[in-house]
Amino acid sequence: MNRFQIGNASLFYNKLDSAWNFEIEVNNMLDANFRRENSFSEFIVTDRRVYLQDRTILFKIFYKL
């Protein structure tokens, strides 16, 4: 079994009766560099590495018209 940890999170804030909304979103919180997958059968052994995007932090502001 292949296990890997990335960890994504999002925090959203909206005050009642306000047109403004705020959100903080974090992708790849644990800053993993790659995901490794391997498998084997009687004839084939495979080992694959998928490189991941670096940690990303976004601050979003929304306004309802």
C-alpha cells in the first residue's frame, strides 16, 4: 500500500448581513515534494514518482453585488 500526505485546508469567514467574504486556502500544507507509487506482478515491476506543486497559500476576498 502506498501512503502519502499532502494536507489541504480552507477557512471561510462571512459576517451576517455583510457583502464581504474572506477565505484563506492552503494546498500541500505538509510541503510534500513527490508522490511515489509502486506495484509488481509476475512479469512487471513499476516504480513511478509524481512531482507535486509546492505549498500554496491563497487569500481570497469576495464581494456580493
